[in-house]
Amino acid sequence: MSDTCVLVLDTDPLPDLDRLSGRARVVHADEKSLAERLPEADVLLVWDFLSDAVREAWPGGGPRPRWVHTPSAGVDRLLPELADSDTVLTNARGVFDQPIAEYVTGLVVAMAKDFRGSWELQRERRWRHRETFRVGGTRAVVVGSGPIGRKIGRTLMALGVTVDLVGRTEREGDPDFGRVHGIDGMNTLLAGADWVVCVAPLTESSRGMFDAAAFSRMKPGAHFINVGRGQHVVEADLLEALHGGRIAGAALDVFHTEPLPEDSPLWEAPGLWISPHMSGDTVGWRNDLAVQFLDNFDRWYAGEPLHNVVDKGLGYVPAT
Amino acid sequence: MSDTCVLVLDTDPLPDLDRLSGRARVVHADEKSLAERLPEADVLLVWDFLSDAVREAWPGGGPRPRWVHTPSAGVDRLLPELADSDTVLTNARGVFDQPIAEYVTGLVVAMAKDFRGSWELQRERRWRHRETFRVGGTRAVVVGSGPIGRKIGRTLMALGVTVDLVGRTEREGDPDFGRVHGIDGMNTLLAGADWVVCVAPLTESSRGMFDAAAFSRMKPGAHFINVGRGQHVVEADLLEALHGGRIAGAALDVFHTEPLPEDSPLWEAPGLWISPHMSGDTVGWRNDLAVQFLDNFDRWYAGEPLHNVVDKGLGYVPAT
């Protein structure tokens, strides 16, 4: 079986790949050569997970590759093309939970305490005491009930925040949150939220969900945080909400176009904090992602069931 | 008893003072008139708790005032003068626990995730992905085992940080922390800390405790956070540690001289975050502080024991 072919779409070098030696032949492709290489692959590792090349190069239904792994939580850059084939799709569920929960919690406190205002005053050597906001006792709506959203919710609760978790469908009896709200109930919840956090998978139904109508339902003091996908947000509507003072502030880690173009009006929108799609990327993350793939390869090679198999209809790994 | 005199050292108006009417006569003083007014006071409320005027105006041992209340956690601006009289001293223990714990936790995450680096890049419209640090799994030493230090410790633990709490004397069996380390053991702990947080009361033994020797024991990647008092830190030594890359960064909310003078070299020290003594000051804080005093006045007027009585020898309210 050492003629198993693992095709790697990469730009950066992949750590620890010699764990495959004796079991698989590794072939590398870039965006240009991908279409040509795909037919010989048994396994495709989308190491360059920000690339859209797989959708473009996808050969259609057929036996190969039998397994595609993306080292990201979102699989939106692979669907719907892969949905129509028998190919098994796996993702990086788990790796990003703690880092992104830390990141979002830090944003909430930094906004409540106006850290950016302090930093701007420091640049000007100005001492100006302000009263800031208490985080404990505020209310957050976290849209996305996968493991990252759950971890964000639990971490905010540890700071004394009341959290409403929103998933695809309403359910009761959740061990951490009691009720998980359905997406149909989101609009009602928005009116009571101090913090609205988007960490949903990007699907046809979630695309553009944060639009003028959604922002108009939020409180004037509310802050919006997006660590999901840029396409969840109608950026022009967010700009209008910020310029009009409709909401108090926002933080975006993801954008329609990445890197965010230098001439984007988002850079200077009032109360908007921009970071370059890095909320989950802590030192050692690439190694963690490589190990996660290689562990799954061990299972695949041994004929065992893979971990983190995506439901390609839903667009994410269903809760077990 | 309506000839009870409550003297208020104030600059800002004090909310809700009419709760005293019928029970006390309220007299206001500023720093200049304080010495003249003090002899007539039964109760002194140091509403301007950043003032050093009380120490200067203090008449020495004697029957009046019988009770002094400071709406701050630290009582260092009143000692040692008050220690030699029978006057009862109370403080604002409790009001600042949650806000300061939030503030410190936010600083830890903001430093780990390089939020300031992201703001600087945003100002320049530059997209530059970086790997940041995971907070979970790091180690913090919190110096100060009063309610604020304990709340900081518990909040960091909720983010997955291992916390060593340092108090005056070592003790075992703490319900939250197991062992509380004695100040004698601090130097050993510093070598293992990613985060060193000072929230100790300022006493003769804690003055200047963060000096060149202390910074030299920390890891090159360590960050130091001071929400205690400026005098805990030898500022020149901290500057040297930051300029020499001896530690990775620091955040100061308190300073030897407040407001921090415009020509202070601290404003531009590498990796130093400056805020204007506001870590505990959330919207409504003045009201909370006034209510805390007025509740204690109810007890005093009824002849009941006061809450938050400071041990003037120790310089803080001992744990019950």
C-alpha cells in the first residue's frame, strides 16, 4: 500500500511529514498544478487552507481522492463541489477552541475597558482618567454552537457574562447552557445583547446574516465581534451602523477579501478593530494541525473510522 | 445625635449624601481647609482618596475623628499617622474585586494576542498575520492575597492559567488556591512566571519590591502588571528591564507620580502599556462607593460593628 498517494496543496512547509514514510508517497501541488495532480491522489491535504483552488480544480464525482482533509474549522472553501462526491471530508475541529475563546474574551474586556483609548492617549503622553464598563453582568449572544462557540460561551460565563448560545436548531438540556437557541430566535436575542459574537459555519443560510436589519436590532451600546467568516457580514451595512452610531463598536478578524485591501474603508471605521485572520493562530498551531492530520492518517491507513468527519450537507461536523 | 459631624474631603460631588439628613451635619473641606476642620469632625470621609492631605493635617492621637473611611482599597495615603490614634479606619474592600480582575485578565489576553500590535498595523492599513500566544497553560504569580488578588487569580484560572498566589505569610488549605505562598517564597516563583501581577497593599515591607533584582529573576518572555501602587515598583529598574529586553513587557496602571508627568520616559518605554489609575473604575463606581460608606454609617449610627475595619498595623483588612 506504499503506493498510496497523499497530495499536499501547500505554500508553507508542513512539519513532521516523514511520519508518512513507508506508507504513502507524498506529492506537492500549488494552485496551478492542483487540477493536473488531483486524479492521482488518494488523499488530499489542503495545507493552504485559505486557497479557493480546490473548488476550481475539483474533478467532480468519482473515486479519487477518497479523503480530503482541511486544517481549518470552516469547510466553506471546499463546498458545494465536494458535497456531490463520495469523498470523505475532515476538518480541524478542536484545535482552535481554546485560542479563539481567549481571543474573543480578550476583545470583550479590551473593548469594555477601552484599552485602545488608553493606548492612543499613551502615544500622545496624555493622562486622562475615564470610567469604563464592567464585563460581569453583561449579556452576550454567541452565534455558532460548535466547539469554538461553546468554549467562547463558557469562558465568557467565567467572567460573569450571561451567554445565549445560538445554533441551527433550538434544543433544551444542554449541560453548559441549558437552552441552546435556534437561529430563528436570534433576532429577538440581539436586542438584549451587549456583545454579539459570530462564530458560525459559513453556509448558504448564514451568509450575510449580519446585515442592516440585524444591526438595527442591536442596542446602541452593543459590540459585534466576527471570528467566523467575512461573508457572514454585509460589510457596507456594518460600516453604516458604525458611522451612524447605531452600535458602539465591532471587531473583525475575517473579511470578504483577505488580505483586506489597503483602500478598504473598514480600516478607518469608527470603533472598528481589525485583525488579520489570526484569532486562532497561536505559536505551535501549524504543528498541532499537522499532528491532527497525521493521527487521522494513522486511522485511515489502519482502516479505522476517521475523526472530525464533516457532514457535507450541513457544512460542519455534527455534535456527537 | 444630629449634631454628629461628618467631614467630607472632596473635589467631586458625592452622590446620595442626603441619606445622612436628620442624623448628621455634613461639612465639606478641601485640602487647604482640612486641618482647620478636622477637630470638629466625628467622622471623616476621604472622598478625595488620591489626596495626601489627611496625613499632613492629622492632629495626632486624640478622640476625634472617631472614624475615618476611605473609598479605596489601599490605605497607604493615611498611614502611619492614623496608626497611632484610636480612630477606626475602614476601606472600600469588595467594590473593586470584579472590575480589577476583569482589567488584569484583559491585559493578559491583550498582551498574549498582541492587540496593540494589531492596532498599530491597522493605523497603517497593513495586513500582517502573526502567531500569538496561548493563555491557557501559562503560569501567573499574583502578589497580594486580599479579595482583589484572589479574584484576579480565580479569573485567570478560568482561562486555564496556573496561578500562584502570594500573601504575607504562607498558608495551606486555601479553598481556591490550595497553598498561598509567603512573600519569602516570591523570588523562587518569579522564575517560572509568564505573568507577574502586583496587587499588594503598599506597606514599608512591600515598597520597592519590584526592583532590578526582582526583574532579573523573571523569564525573558515574562510580563509584569501593576495595579497595586506605583511605589511597589522601582520605575528606573523597570525601564532598564524593558529597554534591555530583560522582560517582554509590562502594564502599569499606577505610578510614583500621578498624573504621570508628560516628560516621563515611561510613556515610550518598549512594551509598556500605560493607563491612568483606572483599573477598578467602572461606570457607577462612585455610587457604589458612596453606598458602601452610607451602609457603614447606618451601622455606626446604630452602634453596630463597622464592616471593613483596617488593621492599621498590617495596613489592610485582615481575612476573616
